[in-house]
Amino acid sequence: MITFDELQTETRMFTGTSDWYRFSSLSRLTITDGIKYITDKYKCYWILDIITSYQNKFPMFELQVWEIKVNEKTSSAVIQGKDGNLEICVTQKIPFTDLNVEKIVFWCQNQVIYLPSEH
């Protein structure tokens, strides 16, 4: 299991983005280089689908903080979407995942999903 600190060390090179990627033709959301790196490496594209599915819960230009925590013992996870004040707006339980990362944090604003380091 990759710890949150190890993931942050691994992705510290992402301090901006040179490209934006549309990950779905069904959504206007785009992702940055850092998000593409994580979703490609850890095969966790499903996180983007979940974030997309809850966009109607947030005002368009408001900062969103998405936190995914994996329970290694049960191979389950919880994803929470928080507003810019870190108030929980959405919680979804994931009954099974093979994601090998303890915790991931994505930010979303202005229809772009990015790593906090890319802000």
C-alpha cells in the first residue's frame, strides 16, 4: 500500500500543467498532467467518473476537494467531496477497490480536476 506521503513525494513534480485532457465525451470536465499520471498509473479512472457524477452538488466556480481513503483490511474505500470551506457535501462508499494507495486528494474548480500541487 502506497502511503499518502509517498504519493505526494511521487507527484511533487506536478506544479502546473502543460496539457489538459478531456477524459470523457459525456463531461465538460478536463484533467491535468498530474491527474492523468495518477489515474493512468493506478488505474483509478473510476474516481473521475464519481467526481463527474456529483458536479450538480457544487456551484460551477467553487473549489471542490475530493478525498479518497482506502481501507486496506476490507479492500473498500470512501470518497468525500467537500466544498471550499471543507464542509462535506458528498460521501460515497466503495464496497471494493484494488486501489493500492492509502489516500488521494484531488481538487476541482472551473471544470478542471487537478492535484493540490498544480494549483
